[in-house]
Amino acid sequence: MHPAAAVIPKHDPSWEMGKHGPVWPRTPACYGFTIIARVKPGTAEAIRGYGNKIVAALEGDPNFLAPLKLHYLRWVLFDDDTRFMYQGIFDTDFDKYTEDAIELFKKSGLNTIFENLEGFPEDWKTNPEAFIKFVRAHQCPSFMEYGEYPYVSADEIKKALALKAAFTEMLDQMQ
Amino acid sequence: MSPPMDSPLELADIQSGVLRPRPSPYAATYILFRIDQAAAGRELMERFSRVVGSAADPQSPAGAAWVSVALTFQGLKALGVPQASLEGFAWEFQQGMKARAGALRDTGESSPEHWEAPLGGPEVHVVMVAVAPNSQTLAAALDRARAAYEALGGVTAIWRQDCHALPDETEPFGFRDGINHPAIEGSGIPGTDPHETPLKAGEFVLGYRDEMGGFASVPQPEVLGRNGTYVVFRKLHQRVARFRRYIQDQASGPQDEELVAAKMMGRWRSGAPLALCPLHDDPAIGADPKRNNDFLYADDPAGYLTPLGSHVRRANPRDANIAGEVRLHRMIRRGAAYGPLLPKGVTEDDGADRGLMFTFVGAHPKRQFEFVQSEWINDGVFAGLAGARDPVAATVDGDEVFSIPRRPIPRRLKGLPQFVVTRGGEYCFMPSLSALRWLADLQTPAPTP
């Protein structure tokens, strides 16, 4: 396995087009997005509070985010808590899984951190079209992405680690 | 604002072909029309509106045959549907299947440049499907239909495909077909999976609440869009000889051939699911509608019974642990076989064209049909299978390997060739009966060609 990087141009005619624009390709760093938006005044603490909610929800059900096929989430407040960056790295194409993500958040009762961002549609629970428009309007596509272990899915990584653990266990049992 | 009240499904206004499973056995014919003159196209809609049955009718107004009618986006334009109305249709439908080939993974041999003319072309405007219990009844109904459209002038039948049931209700590879039909709230037509809660009507018909609690965009005026839905027709060529030869090459003997084939499909030829019959076929279960769809996957997470990558587990993962929400990607799908049966035991291609006319019905072509094609059939990430594709139905792009979970190590089938090739198809809108009459009564100026 060789590390790999990819440059993502502003436009590429070979990209599949969707209703709301190009479908960005999978890169060595998998799929993902970086969404940057203004915070509704006075809600920065509520946004921070979502961090605790996610931690608590995972304590209740460690697999509650599993259907999103995530690698990482990075949530950043910046510019004196007036702006928010939501960066996610995952294995599925968000354009295709928007509705699935909405359903998952509805089910979890967490609602979404996006509700505290300016311009986020109030009817997001039943209007995936408006949700994806917001995401598209605030997405800042990468111009370069790098993967030390390129194109490997989270499931494959988890399987490899489980296999290693099982081997260790097996070897222990043979002592 | 309080959400709009849910109204019951208006079955008397919905085409029977949307909700009713086809008869079995069956004979079916697809005819494509080009509209040369808008006035003639409108008259055709008028005539169709008198022969298309509703989902509420136990009897078809066309006698022993059932007729369904759908239009492509180009067809709606050719009838002179106003621009404001056209813009309310699903974006993917407006693009058409040919333009969506990339999203559907119709590449290589399945790419539009190889499609059968006129499929995917700009002159396909109207799709008529007639279904009857046998060929004689169908032929009589088609004779009457022909008299109606040939006399019309200004509309031309440009393509025809005849389909017919194969012995034992199988598809051309030899597996029982048409087992799964989702239950739909308010349709009165039972589903086949006792574990599946009926799906919201808005998943299948425009104007009703869907699984997300919202509504798909209804093209306006209301009479045009409401009670209509989207249908996708695809002509899928099946390489039966190649399929048989591949199975033979992989297997250690005739019994193993059946096992390999069943593992690829997820069911035995009889329709008996591996989930219930992991070791050998059980034709009694396969033929029993009470049992042949009565199973789940959660108790088989590794796929020792039904491989995670097998065709039927991909096409409907039920309660399996996958990316996303299964219920957002359910659809009504029907297959009608075409072409001659390849005689039993033959493993050399006879050059005949055979396969399935595949039909999708659903209100959300993107998250239902297109999603299943790209994510479930032509990828494996959703089920933790990295890039592995459907061993039967996928477009082959490179070295395809199919893994059959087995203790102590999986059995791997290598070098999978492509068994199913897309010959073409169309994205269509299947209007309600009142919309057919609305289209017939259009008074807008005819579009300039």
C-alpha cells in the first residue's frame, strides 16, 4: 500500500453531475465535507453543548453513528465563536446519503447541530432538498486530499484491528 | 403551521400498474411511441384514459389485458405541457436515463453508446405496457389497441418488446422471480414480507406523506402530478450461457454448481431463501408465498447463510447492519422475461437476445432507483464489502471477486464476468387517470419541433 494524494480541481467535466452540482469524487482520504457557516448569535454555547450530547449518546449506544460510515468528525468554532466548521470524513457519498443522515439524527433525538447556524432550513426533518441546498451552499471543497492508507474504509480498518486482536488472543491461549 | 392532514390513497385515480403485481403467468408487450403532432398525442392520451384501469378496479376496462401508460420528459414536452409544470418534475426524470448513465453505473458494455435504438433517444415519448395472463389474450388486446393508434396519425409506434413468462415463473438465469412486493399503506394490496411494516404511500405515489414525513415535489397543477409516480424501464440482456459456464467452472460438481449459484443469488432456483434453507434447495418453501419471503438477516451478520454480497441481500438488505436506512431505498420492482429460453444444459451462447424488461416504480427516483443501482448493486461499502459489487447484476469494471463466507476461510469466486448488460431504457412519469384526461385536454400551443 502506497500513500496517495489527489488534487481536486475547481471543475472537472468527467464528474458526475447531480441536481445541485457536481458529485465530488472519492479521494485517497475517502468521502467527506467541510461546511463553514455563521453561528446564530448567542448559540455558540449550545453548539459546544452538542459535543457533550454526542459523547453521552455514544455511551448509551456505541453504534448509533455506525450507519453513517464515518471515520472522523471535527467540529470547530472560530472567529470568536461567530463561525463554525463541520468537517466529516466518511466512506459514503453524502449526496446519496443525505436522507439517511437526516433520518438517523431524527431517530437519535439529537436533532442536529446545524439548527444553530444561520440559514439552516427549519423544516429540515421532512425537507431533504432544503438540507442539501444548505450543505451545498456552505461546503468548501478541498483542493488537495492525502491518505497515508488511501481509499481504505472504516469497516476495513475495524476488521483489520479485530483480526489483530483475535490473533493476539489466539496466541495467548496457545501459551 | 400544522402539517397537512393525511388523506387515504385515491386508488380509483391511480393506474393499476403502479400498485398491482402483474398476473402470473403472464405475457407482456412494451410499445414506445413518438408524438409527431401534439394534437394527436393528446388524442392518444384521451384514448388511453379509456383503457387504463385503476388500482381500485378488479376488472380492466381493456378486458382481459391490463394497460399502463407512462411518458418521458420529452413526451410531456411534445404534448405541450407548460414549462412551469415541467419544472416541478424530479430533476433526474428531467435528465432522462441516458444522461444519468454515469450515476447508474451504465458504463462499458452497458453505456448508452451501445444501447438499442431508439432507447434513450429523444424520440421516445410514450411507453405503453400491456399485460395479460397469456399471449392469445394479449394479442387480441394489442390488435384493438393498434387499430386505435394507427388510425390516429401524428403518433408513431417506434419500438416493441414482447415478454412472456418462462416455465416455473423464473427469470432467464433460472431463478424464481417476482417474490418480493412491499406492502404500501392504504393500498389494500398485501406485501410479501411479513416482517416489513407497510411503507408510507408517499414512497410510491405523489401527493402523499413519505417515510421522511414529507412530500415529494408534486408537479403542478395538482391534477397533473397527484396520484402519479415515476417508473423506470430497462431492457437488461442476460448472458445465460456465460452464467452457466462460470458456475460450472467454479464448482466441483453438479451439486456444488447449485450451491455456488444460490450463494451468488441469495436464493435457490426454486426461490427458497438461503436464510431458511442454507444447505440445499427446498422447492416446497420456494413455491410457498407464506414462507419464501419470511426471513431476516440480523441473525446472520457474517453472511454464513446468505452472503452479504449476494444479489437479493443487496437488493433488499432488510434488517442487516448497513449504511443508512433501508426503508428510504425500497421500491416496487417487476421483471418480465423476453427472448427464448436457453435449453437446459446449454453452455454455449446461441446468439439470441434474452433477458428481462425491468420496471421500477417509486416516487423518489434518486434515493430509490439510482441509489440502489450505485450504492447497493455497484458498490459494497454500504455492507462493509469495500468496492465489491453484485456478483450477478453489476457492471463489471476490473477484477471482480465474490466472497462466500465459510468456516474456516471464505470461498472466493474470482474473475467474475459481466452477466447482465443494459440495452437501454427510459425514465418515465406514470400519470394518474385524471392527469391523462388533463393531458388530453391541454389547450396550450403545440411546441415547435
